[in-house]
Amino acid sequence: MLTLVDNVEKQIIALGNIISWLALFLVAIVCTSVFLRYVLGISSLGFDELQWHIYSFGFMMGFSYCTSLQTHVRNDLLYNKYSEKTKLWIDFVSHVVVLLPFIIVIIYHSWFFMVRAYVTAEGSIDPGGLPNRWIIKSVIIISFALFGVATVARSIAIILQLMKLKEKQTNVC
């Protein structure tokens, strides 16, 4: 089971590392947009929207990456005072009671949000903006599904760590 969890987390981390290279593409788009606007006097709303779409994609996909690396936000001032076992239980309960239901709600509501954009052929309301708004809206579903996979994998890893701790305590006695 640990091998499966490790493989899932490694794949998510590898995907996150690949997606992190989008930051360079984002910088190139921003520089191009600035050059076009301030040097050539050409304004492109499509470039501006593309910047936001790339930024949003990277940000949304980062949820699962941070969960797999365990670099997500938590209150370390309080967290650091607890024993290893207590930390694991806090992580497990927060994953199962808070994160997973939140992820399910987001995916559920985002589905209708994305389908409506697809069915109505929603695009930018601004002239020169990007069409097919459903594409970026589908990133919400994809990223939260991956976030859910990362959360389940991390929860299983926590259970395995708790079992290992219990086994160590049993062997000591």
C-alpha cells in the first residue's frame, strides 16, 4: 500500500515540477504584453487574459503539489508543540473532515459552472479577449480532482505512519 501511495505522490510532485516551468512562459507572456503595449503601442486583451489563465492554472494545480510535499499552510506555532502521533492525527482529521468534503463541494459546483460555460459558448466579454472560457473553468475540476487524489494518498500515508508508530510502541513494551 505504501508503494502505491508513494507512486501517486511522486507522480503528483513530478506533474507539479513540470507545471512550475509555466512560470517562465508566464514571464515571457507578461514581457511580451508590456513590450507590445508600451513600446509598440499595441494593446492585446488576449495576452492579458492569457496571463491570468496561466497564473490560475499554475495556482490551482499547486494545491495537490503542496499536499503531496506537505508544504501546505498550517499553524506551525501550535503544531510544533505536539508529539508526532498528535501531529499525524491532526493532519488525518483535517484531511478527512475538512479537505475532502471541501474538495467534493468544489468539484460538484464547478461541474455546473463549467458545463454552463461550455453550453453557452461563454467567452470573454471584452473585444479581443479569449474565447472558450469553459477551458479555464474545467481547470477547477481537474485541479480539485487531483487535489482529492493527493489528499486521499496523504491520508493513507498518515494511517500507515500511525500504524508504524503503534507497532514501534508495542515492540518497545
